[in-house]
Amino acid sequence: MDKNTYKNSKAVILGFINKAKENKPPLGDYLDKHFSFDDIKKTLTYTGDVSAFGNLVDNSPRPTKDKSECFDCKRDTSKNPRDYYMVIDSIWKEYGVGKNNLCMSCLEKRIGRTLEKSDILECPVTNEWNPYTSNILKK
């Protein structure tokens, strides 16, 4: 990491930790214990649990570069109409990947079953654009 990137990243993380210490001391203390800054090597290390904070400095899953790429299998989701779908919030919160995409096959693998009518959000995307989900909704 170059000197300026390291310096900026360190400032952001330390600022966040210090605010957390003021408002939520247990969180601030936890973060302070699990971030280490090596000013000589210009490296940041996070040794705590996997979390959004750890994603700042380690190799945990990162957002895909291509907005239409499946987060798991890297397939282009814009090429298959089956991959245009929307599920209810509770399903996406438990099995989804935030603002990234999952092809329907990978979502079903994560859930451990095929999508059911109660999983699918009724909207133009699922009712009209996706023949697979529109068939499920008609049942």
C-alpha cells in the first residue's frame, strides 16, 4: 500500500474507532484491540472476527467489479432472464450479498432449496420479465 493510501486509511479507521469509543465504548475498545498499524511496512491488519471492518484491510469477499456478475459463481447475470428476480427482504437479508448480485442458482444453493412462491417479491421483474418466477407465482 502506498504511503498516502496507508495514511488516509489509518486516519479513517482511527477516527471511526475514536468516535466508537466515545459513543459505544465496548465496540471502540474491541476495534482498537483488533487493528494494528505498521508504520514502517505501511500495512493495516485486522485480527478480529470477520466483519465489515475487517473487509477494509483483508481479503474477505469484496464487491464484484462488474455490477451484473454473480458474487458466487462470477457468471454474467444479465444474459439469462432467469437471473432477473427479486425476493422478499427477509430472504435477501439472510442469504443475499447486499448490493451485489447472485444468480438464481447460487441463491437457491445458499438457501438449500428451490425458490417458493412465498420467497418471491411480486413486482414487474418477477411477474413479467422472468418466465421462471412468473410460473411459480401463477401456481
